[in-house]
Amino acid sequence: MATVRIPTQLRELSGGAGEVTIDGGTVQAVLEALEVAHPGFGERLFDGDGKLRRFVNVFVDDEDIRFLGGVDTEVTERTVVSIVPAVAGG
């Protein structure tokens, strides 16, 4: 089971939990299982085509998945998956 770190903005979907443990062999599988366990994450993380929204950053053990294997990045029971919404401002 991977540990998924939930940002403050999405914790209402996880019952207030800052971390949850989720089964899955890839980031995609973990995020899909997160939606099953805590409905509402899917629409916040994925667009209508099932692609990760561009303003959602996902890290595996502090490495941005864009520089790894994307949503196909493998995870293990010791992996920490962090969901980090992009921050914009001026």
C-alpha cells in the first residue's frame, strides 16, 4: 500500500485525513483507487479525457512524475505519493 499525501484543499474528500494508504502498482492505479475509496478525487485530479489535470502535480518520493514515467510510474508499499496543486500568483 502506498501512502498518499493529501493537500489541505482536498482533505474534505478524505474525511480530513492528510494521508491515506492506497493499493496500486502505478501512480494511475493509486489515483484511481483513491477515487474509489474517497469519491470526488477523480473529478478534481483528472480531466474529461482521463488525463491528469495540468494544474495538479504528483510526486513519487519527492520526484515529479513528469520526469519519471508519468502516471505509469511504479509504486511500492513504501512509496509516498504526494498530490500538490499548482500555485499561481502575481
